[in-house]
Amino acid sequence: MAHVRLFRHYIHLPFVILGLIDCVVLVLACALAIFFRFFGDVELFGANLKFILPSCVVFAIFNLIVMVALGVHQSRVEEGMSGMMLRTIMAVVIALPLSGFAWFTSSEWLWYLGDSSVLTTSSVFGVFLLGIARSVFFAVIGKDAFKRKVLVLGAGVRARQLLEDLRTPFNRKGFVLAGFVPMPDADIEVDQQYLLNFPGTLHDYVLRSPVAEIVVAVDDRRKGLPMEDLLECKMEGVKIVDGASFYERESRKVALEMITPGWLVFSDGFNVSSVFGAGKRSLDLLAAGALFIATCPLMLLTAIAIKIEDGWKAPVFYSQERVGLNGRPFMVHKFRSMKTDAEKDGAVWAKKNDSRVTRVGDFIRKVRIDELPQLFNVLNGTMAFVGPRPERPVFVEQLTRKIPFYNERHRVKPGLTGWAQLCFAYADNEEDTREKLRYDLYYIKNQSLLLDLLVIIQTVEVVLFKKGSR
């Protein structure tokens, strides 16, 4: 199994294992630093282990949280081992004051974190040991470890889309593709090199060349499926999964071209309980309140910078009507980043290197400071902290006509940040909006407090590395 599903969100299994290994290594690094600083005797150290472990565990947890926030483990896919370790060093540096603050609030049971030499030595040991542990881990698991061997039934339009969208190194993390089995008398859209042509039945092939999963990606099921054959495979322990569900699991987004209203009705997800609603609102208030307190000085400096650039009579804030929960309009508030007459000719998409953006506006948009006044929208309940980004009514009207299921994103409150913002760059045209909708639908279908927490934590990566900002 290459994925673990926690609270309806798919997490790649090697990342879970690597996170647990990192936690153990960081505990060991802190223990070594304490041993060399205070003990030096193995028996004495062992006798006091129950007093040492709390400091080691808290040190490891804070470092792990920051690593998640900086996208350390995922960076291995795109940036390689060197990029992963550079982010690790940054995470360890950021976690130092957090560990010190933990000692300040709980010094009676985190005795050893109050020593600055222990923290710095633990961090140095941690980076060194993490590098060794990760190198061994990736060498042992190999390129295709934890990956399932997958066979696709069908070779038409849906199968081709699966191949195109999931064969990239970034997306294809959890499976090894065995090939595509064309249906009789059906059009073939997949390149010949990926087709499987074998004598006998599908069950016979599975017996000869075991696969873990069969993905049903047939364009027209009314023409019939080899149900007896699929049942035989299922009885052999092979998992049978619908193409749209497979796409969702592997890419963490919903395949707009594959789904129907029936799929939305009968698939799991889209369940929101009153307990979740209360928990989400509490998380919104806690996160928005904490961020407001932390960024008050920054917001004051931003207001002053806007005034200095555009004059004391120029407005600091920019309010605009957006579409919210259940299609109800509301006013969203932002720091003004464009010229005061930016939309004198009507509403247009924001674009890269937009000439309407001021110098201060260019900076605050890149680091997302312009979005901070939306904290008031979160506090007053018109927005959530995590959710699809709200769009203007004029664009919503256009996009609803052109993009299927676009209105479904209004089933939840719009958010200050969201799953689509983490996974995709800034949308400035219809095709980009279509792609972001795939991620928004994934969030709406699988929303949970865990997914909200992951989005909030990883938003730090968006801000620090300017991912998706324009």
C-alpha cells in the first residue's frame, strides 16, 4: 500500500515513514547533546532517561512541525536530496527559538532545553544524522519501493488522460504502470507502447504477472465490462478501483472530465457534521486571532508604506465584492496593491508583471501581505481560514457557464488560504481556473480538521518561497 488515508486525506506512505524516522533521529540527536553536555556516563544517563526524554521529544516535535511547514519531505521529489537538506537546515534554525520558548513556558519538566549549547548541539547533530538516515532510507527503499503495480482497463480518452496527467515524476509517486488493456471494439487513444495485448483473459494475465490494482477507465460502460473476469481478479486479492477515484487519490485533485453528478452522489466524501463545523470555526478563530496579533506591526508598516508611495489621501484598503458560501455576495478586504484607477475600464484578470501594480503592491503581493485584512472576514464569519479562494461575481458568472461543477466550490466558505493555493500557481485565465477547481473539489470532498491544519502549516512554505504568488 503506497498511501495512508488519515481523516479522508491521502498521504504518501514513504513520507509517513520518513517523518517517523526523522522524529526518532531528532530525539536521538537531542539525547546525544544532553549526554555529552551533562553526563558522559552511560549508566548515569540511563538512570535519568525519564527526565531527559520529555526535552528530546519536544525538540523533535517542534522540528518536525517546522519541516512540514516548509515542505521538507515533499521537496525530495522536485529538488532532490540537496534541496531537501537545505530546507531541513532552515527548519532546524527556525525551530531553535520555538524549543527555547517551550522551555520558558514549561521549565519544570523541560529542564535541558533551557541550555543554549544543548539546543545548538542538538541541531547540528540532527542535521548530520538526518542526512545519514535519509540517505540510507532512500538507498534501501529504492526507486519503486512502496509502489503498487497498476493495470488500466481501457485505452480510450479517459485512459489517455490518466496517462498524460499521472506519468509526470511529481504526480506518479505511488504506482508503477503495467500498461493499458484496450476494450473490444473501442477506440484506442493510448500510444501503442503502453498497450498490453495478451492471449487469454485478464484473470490469466494477473496470475502470470501479478498486479496490485486494476483501474477501470472505460469511456462507455454501457458497452459492457468483463465483470466475471474482474470478479475473479478481485477474489485473487487485486483491488478494483474506478478511474476517477484512482486519479483523485494519486494526484490529490478531482478529474473534472471523468466525473458525473452520479459519481459525486455515490462517492465517499462531501460529509460535513455539526462537530466538524464547530471544530472548523474554532480553528478559524484561533488561527485568525493568532495571526492578527502576530502581524499587527506588519500591517501598520504596510499602511504607512502605501501612504508614503501614493500620498496621505490615497486609500490603504481595497474592498471588492466576492461570491461566498451558497453563492451569497460579500465584501472582501485587502491592502491596496494597484493604482486607484486600476479598473477604470472594467474587471480584468490579474496577470504576471501587471502594469497596474504599484511598487509597494508588488512586494506585498509576492509575500501575501495584501491578503492580511481578510483576517477580519475570517473573524466575522464571511470567510474561513482554509477554503477555495473567493472570486468576483462577474467572473463566477462566466466560469459557471464554461466549467462544469464550478458552482460546487461555493458549497463551503471561501478561505484565506486553500489546498489549491498550495498545489497550483496563480490562476489568471480560464484553463488555470479549471485546474484550480480540481484541487478545490478535492478539498471540499475530503475536508477535515487534519487537512485544514496541513494547509495552514504548509501555507508557511507558500509565503516563504513565494509559491503561487503574483
